[in-house]
Amino acid sequence: MFIKILKSKLQGLTVTSKNLYYTGSIKLDKNFLELANIQPYEIVLVVNFSNGERFETYVIPAKK
């Protein structure tokens, strides 16, 4: 049996860009990934606190 637990949490981040024609991943700054101990291509839960929408996707390190 597998149980999902919270490993780390990033809170209060703001979306800085979007691509309406591509869904499937989220880019995060490498500094955030290191601080939260999130590995590239790890599955994450994204929550929109404005409307309660949630979705799972994977993380790609953003290029600076």
C-alpha cells in the first residue's frame, strides 16, 4: 500500500509566464527546488488559492 505524504511545501509563489498551448509541467527556479528538496521531474501538487483548483504535474528546472 502506498501513502502520499507531504515532503516539502512552497507557498505564496506567483506565476510569471504561461503557455496556453502546452500543458504537462511547471518550471521552477533552481533555488526553489534546492530549498524545498524537490528533484527535477518530481511530481508536485499545484494549488490555486484563488479558486481552489488543484492539479498534479511534474517539475522542470527553469533556465535563468
